[in-house]
Amino acid sequence: MKYFLCLIVLLPQLAQAQIDWRLTIRGGQTFSLDAGHDLVSSYPGRTGLEVSLDKFVLSPSEHSTLGLGVAYAFAAASDWVYEDIDTELMNGDLRAHALYRWSTGRSWAFNGRVGPVYRATALTLADGGGELMAKTEQWGVYGGLGFDYLFGDPSPVEMDELFVGFSMEMTYAYFPENELVVAGTSWGSLDTSGPGVLVGFTYIW
Amino acid sequence: MKRFILLMAVLVLSVGCDRDSSFENALTAGSPHALQSHIAWVMPQQQQVALMHPDRLRLQRVPLEAEPRATHRAPDGRGLLVLDAEGLTWIPVSDAGAGTPLRVSLEGAYRRVSFAPDANRVVLFGEAGDGQAALSNPNQIAIVDLETGDATERTLRSYGSAPQAVAIGPVGPLAGAERQIAWLLAERYLAVLDLAAPTAAELVVHLVLADDTREVSPTEVSFAEVDGMQTAFVRALGSDDVFSLTFPDAAAADAVPRPYLNQLAASPAPSDMTVQTVADGQRIFTTGTDVFSITHPVTGRRIAVDVGLPVSRIQPFTAPRDDDLVEGDGHYALLWAEGSSAVVFADLDLVERRGGRALTPLVLSAPITALRPLPNRRGAVARLGEAGLALLDFEARTATPLLASGRLLSLVVSEAGAQVYALVRDGEHALVTVDTDTGAASAMPLAEGGVLLNIPGVDRAVVDHQQNWGHISVLHDETITERGGVFLEGALDP
């Protein structure tokens, strides 16, 4: 965490980037590898949305840039279990990441990011007689690899203008297993780690 | 891009359709059973039995091989017998939890079960056949050894009737061999089997002569050792006598010994019976048409005591005596009739000598709907109507009324007899504890109502709130420990 804060403070002073900011709004799916997800749904995925804002602070070479970013993501799944119990799993993530971007200089750019994530998870089961909710909050690590395709074939000279593009990223989140105890009963361990895919739009200026 | 999309589709399809079937089936459980140190539920669609120790509060699951059809609790909560379409599963239960389940496959399907006193054997009967056949054989029975798993299915010779009930005696030496005699009660006759020799042909004891048109239906069997000989006493509807059956002649170990029938005078039209070893020896006690009778099992001498109050039931129990008339606890009984407001406390050790002076009547303010003796005390608790309780002390001859603020849903007595627990609903639900020595009552609110049980072995009151995913409240001294989502325990770790 200490080194991460140093990066935030020092990097903007090291070099002038070709572009300054990148905003992405993407939706997609995250998948659970843990069999415990069967309690939530027969489908292992959660549908979500992420809004990410990145500040580019360093350009080590003509085509590559380094940046820092923050993101908020939300994902949810709902289904039923045990024939008549409705289920809902929701998680909200606060993410901070370091971003590396390699651009072809034209439309295509490839991104990689990694950073810590703070996840709040709520698992709710409900039937006609009431509802039970398990809540947990935990730290994890988040990473992604993807690309942007900017519309309009921008040249490096024009990079100080606003460009819109298509963005896609494959992600992976790691969290330690977490025991859920509800009303004195341990439901067992829930591991929300897993891969995901995000698709959406990016705005660069 | 195409490859990536294909990869994701394969991932989703490969993991999206393989949820374990237990997640697809309802979690609903049947009524709870109070077993040895455990509360147990049968979950038909999950095909499992769930057990929980009320102190340890950890769920133990026992898988079943087929969907259960009926469940039977063994005497003293020693285990649970689960019947299904293909046979039965016997789950022995001790303080440590459920033992290794015993699976027994059966050809026939049976609805009714009779356990041996120590739950070592069981006789299944009633509605034999596959349960859906147009023609069934009500005389088909199954004898199952719950220790070895050996099962014998057979059809009894019938004289126009079929077993209505089965009573199993204790294991012991009888007629020259180690035997366990089962009495199958049919209209007008009894079939006698030796469960230690399950294939041996049964013997039939007719209670009336062939040309006698009286309907004499055996309804109750009690066992006792009289003059060193195991004896069965049979009460029958339509007879003023109690039938005494003994096996004086030795027989081969693989044959059923021949029973000898004797008729002993009892109360007129006896409605209940108990056989006890009291201060003067073995005696048969019967009630009928307000007469309480004491019959000597050998001489047949009967002493009738006019109770003067309507009594049809006998509830025997033991409690310490003030005198040294007998070694150990004294023998007592409550004589009463459902719907009557009178109860009579009978000192069984003294009633033969003192007659009516050994009976203590108490007349309560409302009709009695349930009556429970208090263990280790010369007292009882009576349920009066929908909202009343009375603590009966037969030493002081007092009946202390306790009025519930709402509807009294259920009532149990602790094993030690020191407390009575009641579930009361007055808008809100409450668990009421009554100290049987002082009569002091305290109430604790409950989130919901449910089924009240006292768990033997740990002597703990538990309320099962009958919720889909399991919800119980356990009374620990003066606090209630609540557990929600009991059946979800470990659900994330399938």
C-alpha cells in the first residue's frame, strides 16, 4: 500500500503523457469457480457493470503509457434453490489499479491492469416465511487484460481530443474463502474469486 | 475474437448445468422427532435425515437411499426407522450422534411398525403389497433384526382377520431356548411368533370358541415375569377377563412354543390395564366402568375398588416413597378419563391392602384434556381446556391452577420432572417454564410458534419453528439460543 501511494504522488511528475484520461463504462459477467455458488444459482455467472476512471501519468516509450485508476463495480445474480427459496447474491467492488497501455498509434490499444479490490458481498435467501441474509466484506486482488478500439482512427497528434471507442477486457479476481455465519449457523465458505469479461465503451482525452 | 467467445460459451455451458440435484429439491422437513440427545428431521425430497444435538448445535446428515414414506421413532428415542418403497433404513442414535445406518431391502411395502422393547428387532405389518397394487395382503409381515439386518417376510395364516397391532416381549429364556415372543393381535385371535426363529410357523390362540359369535378383539398386551415364567397379559374389547398366556412346555429352538391360556377376572369391560410388581408382588390393574380392579396373576383373585368417579385410563409411574414398604421407588398410577375433570392418584403398593383409602381423588375446575405424571414426584400436571394448567400434588392433595394468557399450544415435562414447559400464543408466542416444586412460572418470548419437544438424554426443551430452512429455539437454563437456517448448515460446501 505504501508503494502504491508513492506511485500516485510521484508518477505525474516524471513525464508528460500523450493522453491524460480514460473513462470506461463496461458491463459483463463474472464467474464463480466455487461449487458453493450452486446455493445461489445453477448458472455460475453474475451480471455486472463497472465504471473506471484512469489518469495516465507516464509515457516510457512512444507507444506505451502507464496510469493509475479507480473503479466501482457492481455484480448480481439471482435465481432459486431448494425448489422454493429465492436467492440473490450481490457484490460491490471498490478497485484501485495501476494500468499499462500499449497503443498501435492508431485505433487499437491494449491494456493491462492490476490492483487491490475491496468487495462487499451479500447473499440473501427468501421464502414466504422470511429472509436470511449473509454479509461479508473482504480484500482481494483484481487484474485484467483487454483492448480498446477507438473509432475515427486517431493519430498520436490528435490525442489531446476526445475519442470514443469500444473496449473489452478479460478479468480475474482473487479473494480468500470466507465463512458465512447467519443466525448462528455456518453456511460454509463462499469464494467469489473467478474470471470475468467486460464489454463496453471507452472515452479518452 | 471468435475463439474468445467460443471459449467463454464452453465455460458457461460446462459449469452451468451440473448443479447437484440436492439443490433442486425442496428443503422441507417433516415433523421433528425427539431422539436420544438429538432432535431429528426427515427431509423427504433431500432423501436425508438431519440430526442436531441441542447443546452442540451442529447438524449431522444421514443420507437415505430412497424417498421416505413413513418414519417411526424407536422406544426411548434410540433411533429412527425410515420406510421407503424398497425397504427400510434403521438409524441408531446415541449421545454421540447417528450410528452407521442399516439398510434392509424388502419385497413388500408396510405402513405400520412395532419395535421390540430394546429396539433390537422390529415387526412390520399393515398394507402389505407394493402400496399401489389393486390387491394387497394384509397378513404379510416382515420380521427384521436391527442388529444383523436379517429380514424375513412371510404371510400369516389367517382366520378371516389380519394383524391390527403387534406387541413384542423382552428377549429372554423361555420354554427351553432364548426367545423373543411377538403377539400379533387380530379380531378374535392372537398369532404368536418367536422373533428369534422368524421362519418358524406361528401358533394361533383363539380367544373365543369357533361357534361363539361374540366379538372379542385383543387390544393391549403387557408382559411380566410371574413365578419365574414370562407371561403375557392380554386385554380384549368385548371381554371382562384378562387373558394370561404362558409357555410351560419346552420346545425346540426353531419352533414356536405352545402357549397356555388362562382367563383372569378384571374390571367390567376393562378400558385400560397395567401390570406392575408392587409391594405384594405381581398384580394386574385394570379400570372399567368406574371400577379399579387388582387381580392376582396366578390365583386370579380380584379385588374391586369403587372409584366413584369416571376413570377409563391408567397412567402408571414410579416415585420415591416416604415409607420403606418397597425397595427403591414406589409404584403409583393416575386414573382418569379424557373430558372428565376428576383425576385419582392411586398408590399401587397399598391399594390392595387399603382399598379406597389408597386412592386420592382431585376434582379440577375444568375437563382434563391431557395428563402427565411428574417423574420422581408424587404429582402430575394436567392440561385443562385450551388455556389452563394445573399442578397436582397428591401428597398435599392440592391442585394449583395456572392460567395461560393465551392459547396453550403444547405441553411437555422435563425428564427430571422439575419443570413443565408450555408453548403459549397470545398474539405473540412465548415459551413458559413452570417450576413444579414452587409453581413459579416464567415466560420467554419466541419469534414464532412451532412444535415443542423435550429431548431425552440431555433433558432440554426445544421449539422447532417448522420453517422451510430450519429454525429452532433451545432453552438453556434461563436463556433461549436461537438457530436460523439450520438446514443450510454447510450448504456452501456441497
